[in-house]
Amino acid sequence: MTVLEPFGARLRRAMDERGPLCVGIDPHSSLLLDWGLNDDVAGLERFSRTVVEALAGRVAVLKPQSAFFERFGSRGVAVLEKTVQEAREAGALVVMDAKRGDIGSTMAAYAAAFLEKGAPLFSDALTVSPYLGYGSLKPAVDLARESGAGLFVLALTSNPEGGQVQHAVREDGLNVGATMLAYLAAENAGERPMGSFGAVVGATLGDLSSYDLDINGPLLAPGVGAQGATPADLPGVFGASLRNVVPNISRGVLRHGPELAALRDASDRFADEIRAAVAAT
């Protein structure tokens, strides 16, 4: 079986060649209807294949949200498998947005589903939740290293409720979010051009200069577009770590479907604005 180059190296190259944009594949029922599709498996498949056809050959990352596929049961998961396969074959890196988090053998099974080479849902990276303790992620960390995949760990999320946990202060004075960033910096130590273990950090959070975002790994940044952040906001949020930021945009691009040209134009506009914001720093 072919051994993959580490995810961090593959992502760095894709970002340099295609720009850092990540587009979510989020088939909300309302979005399917807006596209003139039925909210069923056929609509799901048409939606997903259209996004892949339009964007997999030009953006660095596609990020399917597994919940919108799982809601249709086994037939929806079959569509997700095909979406991942076709997106990767077309040249995009796939980040599976599943936010898995558990302990022991259960975490190992989640990791195997998404990070084991040859698995039907094998993805280049997986979003995970560390809030059973960072150590609970060890099976996913180990398998990601073995397979050349990566992880994006929830650290400073954009949802208002997240602060109840992520801003809680530990006995050592660090809050929980900062603690997760420190763990990731340790995972990525010495890796070049960057490590494979990234953090999810919301683009809507404002000035984060009090946090050490220099984890030598990617920062997946939801919140640009429909949630209110703009590419021009990114330098003020991420500062010196901006070059490793992967802004995620979903509805801001997807609402322009189902026409392929309109989806491509929307993603190109965001990509150009992000490049300009990075170049200006």
C-alpha cells in the first residue's frame, strides 16, 4: 500500500499552489431546496457531485460535514463515501468534519473509520473533539501519523457556547483552549514545512493575540462568509500565524449553486480576497 506524504506537507503544497481556501460540503435541507433539489438521497447525491465537479480541481480543501449525509442512513453514508473518493481523485484534500471524540477502543474505531488507509471513508484529515481530555485522542493521533493523515482539534470555536469550556481556566493559569494549542504545538514540533495536527479556531473571535497560535500546524478557520467574518478580518484575528490559516467557507459559496460556473466564480472571489489579505501582511 502506498505510504502518503504527511498531511501537513501535502496541505502546505496545496495551499501554496491553489490558495488556502476550504469549502464545506454542507447539504442542509434548505440548501437542497434552494438548489431545486428534493431533500432526499437523490438530491444529496446531485448536490455533492455538483460541488465536487465544480471545485475539487481548483480549491485546496473540501470539507464534507458528515451529519448531513448520516441523516439519510446507510444510503447517505454511501453518498459520502463516493464524495470523498471523487474529491480526492480530482486533487482536493478532504477534511472530514465529523468532530469525533471518545475514549479507548471507541476512539480507535472512530479513527479507523476515517483515518485508516483503505477504509471507505478514508480522509486526508478529520475534525476531533478533545473535551474528554486531550489524551483521549491518542488512537487518532497515532493512526494519523501512521497513515499520513491529519487532525483538526477543536480549540477556540466560533459558537458562543464554546467559551463555557474553552475559556475555563486551569490551575496552572492557562485556559482550556490555550492548553489544546500547546498540545498541538508539541505534536508538530520539528515538522517541516508544517505539522499535520491543526486546530479549529473561529475567524469571528476577534483579536487572539493573547493566544499562542504558532503551533507549527494549520489553523482551520470557520466563520468567513455567512457567519459574518470577511477575508479582510483574518490578519487581525490570526496575526503572524496567518500563513497557516485555512479559512472555511460553506454557505458563502454554496448558495451560488447549482450552476458550476457560479460556484467556481464564488470560490475564486473568496480565494482572491484571502490571497490579498495574506499578501498584505
